[in-house]
Amino acid sequence: MPPTTPTACIISEKSFELTARPEHFYVHVSADNRYKLFVNGKLVSLGPARSDPYNWNFETVDLGPHLKKGKNVLAAIVWNFAEYKPVAQMSFNRTEFLLQGDTEAEQLVNTDTSWRCLRNPAYTPWQKPVYGYYVAGPGDNLNAQPYPWGWQQPSFNDQAWVPARQGMPAATKGHRDYPNRLLVPSPIPPMEMATERLARIRLSEGMEKPASGFLKGTRSLTIPAHSKVRLLLDNEQLTTGYLSLQFSRGKNAEIRIGYSEALYSDSLTHAKGHRDQMEGKFFVGYEDRIQADGGSNRDFTSLWWRTYRYLNLLVTTADEPLVLEDLFGTSSRYPLKQETTFSVPERKDLQQMLDIGWRTARLCANETYMDCPYYEQLQYFGDTRIQALITLYNTRDPWLVKNALEQGRQSMVADGLTMSRYPSNLHQFISSFSLLWIGMGYDYYRYRDDANYLKTLLPAHRQILSWYEQWLKPDYSLGYVPNWFFADWADSFDYGEPPREKDGDSAFQDLLYLMSLQMAAELEQNLGLPALAQHYQTLQTNLKKAIYQHYWNPEKGLLADTKTQRSYSQHVNALAVLADVVEADQAKQVMQTVLSDRSLTQTTIYFRYYVNQALSKAGLGDLLLNHLQLWQDQMGLGLTTWAEMPEPSRSDCHAWGSSPNIEFYRIVLGIDSEAAGFKKIRIAPALGTLKEASGSIPHPAGTIKTQYTLNAQGKLTARITLPPATSGTFHWKGKVYPLQEGSQVLAL
């Protein structure tokens, strides 16, 4: 490949002859930063899946179905936006492409000097400010005049292009000598891709509102010469995907495509109001920009996928009309398959919550989990713990969860912490998120039978807990732990941090560490070093005593945020229940106060996950369905995905808000793991006022099914099906009943 420059975009081609069409033709493909690979004009792969330079992914692709007897053409576009690249994109900042045949039969297509290349001057980054912290990469600025249209097709003549040049050496990870790039097979499947049509045109300025056939792809739209036209398009729900615009003529016309999650009603507070309403609102969002060349059958598709509900299409024509042939999206997301069922005839809103939550979880899962698909696309491990458990409860897919666990380990630095987010080319440390990464591994231990893999994580857990141990004071509470100690976007928390005294005293900090010690002790006892488990047991016993001694206020019946006992929060008291600092009737009293006392610092969308867990542990799971106002408020605002925080929210899509997609199954239907690997099943429904409820979740050995009917006399009929080779217990009104594999009916 030619050497890189900032914003370099390279197009490469390889022609070859086949005497017969092969059944299979496997190749391995990678690039820096990104590539799209075409065979005879058809897109067959894009990547590489996001990773880091020491674990650089390659995809294995079967080209066989796309090849033919005679001449075939492989073509790839490779781009590197250098300093403009997304923060989630790690790189050597060299524009390179690698393709290698799997066996000798496929070696004829290996990347060497027989490939021909063109440094494509048509692309540059296009940056337009948006509200809030935005690091997901620039838009595309495409000048159609120098673009080599048709380069993917076999008929294209590339003889004026230059031969490829040797790039940096690479080898698969584990070789004796390590070159600059360490390649690993992509641990995840290709992304799911499907055509999506926009729903409607909400606004037309500068011309009559186009007929609906334009959005349906059945009718073109002509923008007259010397015109300025604006079309506001509404997808009616948030989506992620590659935007494609097909156009002709319109030489020197400018086309700008803006993307936004919502329209704005206030430029100071960035408030959005009801997401369906547009009166008095304005558009703000990043853009792609195209300068038309006057040619026919031009086809623009964004290099990277976009996030949008609203599209703002701005067209300025010169001396020639511009014909918009078609405009559509190709959705792109991780291929999660939902395998849960849930039915509550009395509460239709609950199914709507699950639908919104599942859409949110899907849009926040691409080549990694991510906090938000619009603004950052970064895999934060605090968010990811919830996202991974949504995956474990709703699907049979282990790969994205394990990928997140691996990338947490890969992010670790010599000090002993994970980074807060990874992959990331901008290092950041949130000390609390290293503990939550341990929690994600513990969740995987409880819900999937994968002990051999989990053992490989234990050294990383030990490093993190050893790092924390250096901050212990003589009474076993923690001193001031460095870095950002994010908890929640609560109103009284300073930039998301709970109150801490100058010497570090913080109940939140101590409790999160205590919970991590508890989880690590169980993991070490069953999978690792029992002596280390005993060490963690000693630490947690002493720390638990210190927490109760320093933070418990008997008059209030609550734990304070710090030893000065000047402030109190839902966060600390929920964690105290989860960590068994308060138990039984005392835990129940604490959680009743947590729900009723509005003077406490209130949790926002993210940390409500832990409050709901604490409700269940305290025996108050029946109250869950009466405390869903955070989600009902968002539905009242027309959100189609859950927001980052209550209004005004920066991001309209944060999967940490999808915790009902866990808790409706775990708390309402009561399905939970009672042993490592989900080998024993605990079912303890918390129906509240419901008279009927049913549902199922996937299990490593099959499916767990539940159906409940509660009559007017309070008698429960429970129909339970457990997978083969499992057993469990059923909990109701303080009594425990045994369960076996297969179907059974309990009349209680």
C-alpha cells in the first residue's frame, strides 16, 4: 500500500481467473483502520472488528458463493481518518490492507504487488459540532468529481493505478517473534445487515412535499436547478445503519445529510421535549456532505454506520437539476437473537417497556457493547455489566459477553486497573468500573457453565483487588481511591461521583469494594486459590464491620454517604442490602425508606438496576412494578430507546436503562441462578398485584418456562418447566418447594 496521510482512503483491486467455480474459497482479511471488501461488485465483508494493536482482529470469509468461472475481481476500500478517527478506533495510523488465502488453493489472491491501488482523493472528514461530548468520528465529505465510480465492478479498468507496496509485517498472536501487528481471529460473528426504509417526510422547504414513493424507493425526486431545498425525514424510531443515497446529474450541487436522535426545543439546556413533536424545534446533528459531479447512477454509502431517528437533507443545486434516485438505510448491529417470552395481560405497558429495552440493547451492541451509538460508541465496563446480563438473560449468544470480558483484561495497565472503556485510543480510568468488570465476570460464572475460561480471568481479578488493597486504612475501610469514582448521574453527585471526605471516607466506595471481595472469594474458592479466597473473606469480614460502625445511623435507620453522616443516598443503602451489611427485617426497613424518603439522593436510570436488585433481595420484589416511573416518563416523551439520564438527556440511547429486560424475568417471573453455571435454578415470583403472568428465558441446557395464575382467594397455580439435567427450588410465601427437570404444576 502507498504510505498514509491523514484522512487517507485507498482503493485496491485484484483480478484473477478460475477454471471452475469453487464450492468454498476461504480468505482472511484485515486492515487499518477499516475496510470494505467486494467480490465481483458485491459487498462480502467489512471490518476489522474493533480491537487493539496487540489483539488485531481479522475476519475469515468464504468467497466461494460469490465467485464464478473465468475472471473475478476482488476490490477493497480502506480508510484511515488518522487524528479524526473515533476514540473507540485504535490504530497504527497507517492505511493498510491484508488479505491471505487459507490454503494453497487460495494463495493466488494474497495481497502483494499484483494488487493495484489508488489513493482516493474524493474523501475527507467532515466535522460539524453537536451538543455534548461527541467522539464517534467525523462524517464523510465526498467530492464526486475525482471519485472512480464503478471501481468495485469487474468491468472497471484499473491499469492506470499503481502496484501495491509492502506494509508493516504481521503475524498471528503467539508466534515466536512478534512483528508490529499481532493478528487474532475475530471472536464475534459478522454484523446483522438489513435494508431499512424511512417512515415519512415531516417537513419540506423550498419545494412541494415529495410523494411517499420517494421514501419507498419506487419514485425518484428531482431538485430543480438554482434551488435550496430542505427535507426533514423521520424514521419514527431510533436506528443504526449505513445511509445510502443514489443520485444523478446536478453538477456542482451540494448535498448535506444530517443525523440526529431527536429535535431540540432549547439551545441552552439542550432539552428535546416529546420526541414526536416538531413545532418550535430545531435540528442539530453531525453530517455527511456530497458534492455532485453531474454523472449518472452515483451511489453514496457512508463509510461508517450512522445513528438517527431524524435525517435533515439539505440540497443546494447549481445550473443543473439533481435527481435523487433513492435514499435508504442498511441497519447494522450485532446479531443478537431474542429468545425470551413475557406475557402479562393486565399490564400492556410492561411489554412496551421490554420492546423499547430490547431495541436499546440492540442499538448499543455492534462490534462491542457501547454506552451510546450516537455520541461515543465506547465500551464502558460499568454500562457493559448490565448489557452483558441482558444478553445472558435474553439470548444464547456467549461471544459478545466474552469479547467484553477479554477486552477488559486487554485494557489493564501495570498499575493493576482496567481502563474505564476499551477499545479506546484515549486512556481513561474509572476506578469503580474495574470492580464492576469483576462483577461482569461473576455474572458470567453464575449464568453460563464455562469454568475453564473463567479461570483465566482470575489473575486479572487479583491484580485489581491488590491495587485496591493498597488503599486500605487500619480499620479496613478505604482511603481516597485515585481516578474518577463514577457512581451515577445523580443531581447531588459531583460529576457522577458520590460524596467522599478528604481522607477518602465513602460508604459507596467501601461497599462496592466489599461486594467485589465477596464475588472474588466465591470465584477463588470454586475455581482458583482457596487460600486467596480465605484472604478475601478476612478482608470482607473486617470491612463489613467498619462499614456498619462508621456509616450506620440508628435514628434514621440508614447508612450515610460518609462518616460525617451529613448526606444519605439511595445508592449507598441499596448496596448495603446487596452486600449483606444489613439483612432480613433490617434490610426490608432500609429499602422501604429508600423508596419513600425523597430527601435521599435519588438514583437515575443507570443505578436503578441496583436499587431493584436490592428490593428483591430484601423481600420487596412485589413493589417493583409500582416503581417504574423513570421508564414511564420516557415513554410519555415518545422515546423509542432509553435515555442516558432523565430530561434533559444528552444521549437518547443508553442500554444501561434496559435493566427491565433482566428484572421482569429475574424478579417478576422470579427466574434466577442458584448455583454456578445455572446448574440449579431458583424460581421466586414477585407478582405484586398481578393475577396472571407467564414467560420463559434461555438456559444453557434448554429453556426455563413459567406460568402463574393467582385466584381471588390468593391461591397460586404455577406451571414450571426446567431443562434436562437441572433441578431447582420454588419459593412462595416463605416456603420452599423442590423442582425437577421437565414440567410440573404446583398448586399453593
